[in-house]
Amino acid sequence: MNARLLMAPLLCCVFVGGCGRVARDDAGFIMPQASPPIQDVPIPVGFRYVDGESYDASSRGVRTISHTYSGRADKFETKQFFRNQMPQSGWGVTSDISFKGVLTLMFAKGSETCRVMIQDSGLFGGCEVEIQIHPNVPTKGP
């Protein structure tokens, strides 16, 4: 019985502390990773790449990417991180949507579009970020 009582706090520490908290600068803003997996898309420090939910491919200079990341930050702070950091990598915001708990930011750069979708995850707080990059599809006029 005593062993079970001692194990409960230990397991809580393992599960809650399993994912590192995000790093913040002196002003309290979330900081970007020094070497993110996608070179021109900033990822918050403390967010981990979810391999089983991600893919990427490139051919003839055209890339298609869908990466998922998980971290222990508030989804609204994470949205602000991408709003602030993406323009520093050359991405311009084209839309900002909140629908059924999912925050979606759309960016454009050259011939590519980047969709950043942020939603709550897990029992212990935090959020999941899905980043999709694909070539722009030209629209035809009437």
C-alpha cells in the first residue's frame, strides 16, 4: 500500500514533466528553436516533432510538407508566436481563422502556401501544431 502511495506522485512527475516547457525571452515571449526541422518555418523551443503524424516530400524544387509538433504552451500564445516569427522567415500572413477550437493561420511566400493549425492537446495542457506547406494553386478568372 505504501509503495502505491509513493508511486502516484512519481508517475505524475513523469507524465507532467515528460514534455519540456517552452523557453521564453526576457519579455516573456516564446522563443524559436535554433535549428528547426523545416529551415524557413520557426518552431517553439520545447515543442517536439511527432514522427508518426508527419510526412514531407520534394521533387524538382517543389515541396509538400505536413509536420506535427507537440508542446506545453497555451494555444493562443503559440498562435502569437507564429504571427510574430513567420514574417521574420519571409512568410506573409494571408488569413487568421478560429473554428471549433482550432486556430488556423495561413501564410504565403513566393510560390508556396503554409497553413499552421493549432489546437489543445492532452490532459495536462499544451497544444499540438500541424504545419502544412504546399505549392500555390493558381486560380482561374471568369
